[in-house]
Amino acid sequence: MSWNLFKGGPKKQIVPKTVERDFEREYGKLQQLEDQIKKLQKDMKKSIEADLAMSKSAVRISSDLLGNPLCEPDADFLQMVTALDTAMKRMDAFNQEKVNQVQKTVMDPLKRYSSVFPSLNMAVKRREQALQEYKRLQTKVEKYEEKDKTGAMIAKLHQAREELRPVREDFEAKNRQLLDEMPKFYNSRTDFFKPSFQSLIRAQVVYYTEMSRVFGDLAQQVDEVQLSDAEREQENEARLAELRSLSIVADD
């Protein structure tokens, strides 16, 4: 029944608890960072898609208005809608520039940063595999050490120790490398992303500055008579009352 000779784990604590806690803490921070990066990528993608959809919809609406019979009998109204269409196309062009900038300076770096995590996770997996092999061989050595020291058993113990040595060294090297590099990778996140989000802020500032100009120009063209909101609402209500007085819309 030799199959259960090495069942169970080693009695010796082969990885100090403090080292294991340090490893779990550092890897846990990186797992959380990976989740946050994925969420940020997803949210940024949604934001970009929403921005593009908004400006494209605005262009379609202004274009539809230009082809609408509403504009035909009124030259002033046609001029106003033409100004709106021009403004919407300018907005769409500036929005596309902003999106291109965000894609280049934020989304692409996020993608490159995310590409590191699979390699990191694989390194952790290899470390775990090395640890399990280390534990298996350490258990094997301990079992032989407990046996009577016959010639055959001493030979087996010597062979088991020889098998254990490179496996232990391999695990310790992997463990040491990860404990050294995981904090460095985690601490590099600010230096990596700070330029990206500075660029994001600049792109937003440029875009909304241009939008202020676009809509300022539009306001001057379409609102020659400056009315307050209350005055405009009163004017609309008066015109609506005129429409309601027509026989074709009167209630039966």
C-alpha cells in the first residue's frame, strides 16, 4: 500500500506565515487593481460610445430639420436651422477629436497596462505549482526520516533530499521574485496613469471650451431678440392658443 505513504502535508512549516501573509496581501492588492482597471476600461468605453452617439444624433436631428417642410416657407427659420446644423457638425467634429485623443492617451495605455496581468497571474500560478511540489517532496523526505535507518531507506532518503533541493530552490526563487516585483508593479500605477488622466482632463477642457464658442456663436445667430425664459414661454403659450382656436383642432 505504498500509494498512501506520503499522504498529507509536511510537518515542517516550509513557508513562514509572515511571508505567506505578505504574499497574499501584495497579490490581493494587484487582483483588486486588475478588477478596477477592467471596470475603468468598461466605463470609459461606455462614455466614449455615449459621447459619439450624442453628437451623431444631434447632427441627424439638425439634418432632418433642414429637409423638413417646416423650414420651407420661412427664410428666417431656415437660416436658424442652418446655423444649428453647422453648430452640430462643428460639435461632432470636436467631439471626434476628443474621442481620438482619449483613445490614444487613456484607452490604449489602459489596454497595455491590462495586458500585464495575465503574465502576472501565470507567474503566481507557477509559484503555487512549485509550492505544491515542494510540499510533496518535503513530506516524502519527512516520511523517510521517520523510517528505520536501513541501507535501502537511507538511500531513498538521500535520493528524496536530492529531489527536494532543486524544487525548494525553484520555489524560493519564484517566491522571492514575486515578493520583490509585485509591490514595485503596484506602486508604479500612479506614475503610469497620471499622464493619461492629465491628458483626459485637457481633452475635456479643450472640448468644452470649443463648445462654449460653438454655442455662443449659435446663440448670436438664432436669438437676435433676447427673451427671458418666462417671456419665451409666454410667447409659446400665446401661439399655442392660436393653434387651438383653429376649427380643425377644436374638440368635438
